[in-house]
Amino acid sequence: MTKVESQSDTPPPKRGRPRKYATAAERQAAYRERLRERGVREVRRLVPTHPEPLLRSAVIDLSALPPWKRG
């Protein structure tokens, strides 16, 4: 008896949803393009976390407060 060959020599298709993007770089580029279309600006500079000076008081001693509660 001879061995019965399958319909094709290719492996069966993968299960699940097919990929939209081949690489992560393509996916990120498409995401940035969608943001630009919506009008969102890309910010690439450092900004201070506390733009205003820290809270100070001449009447109340704030040294007992932790720094994150001072302002």
C-alpha cells in the first residue's frame, strides 16, 4: 500500500484574527498618524512637575508636612 498524501504540503492556516501590522514599529506609526488626524499634538520636551513655586507660609510652620503635601 502507498501512503496517502494530504491535499497540500502547506501547513494549515493559523487560528485567530489575522495581524493588522507586521511589526510593532508599523503599529506605533499608524497610532501616531491617527493621533495627528485627530489634531493631538506630540510633546517631546520635559516639563516641570511643579510649575509653581512650593507653598510657603510666614504664619504656619509647614515643616511637619511631607513635601508632597506642601504644594
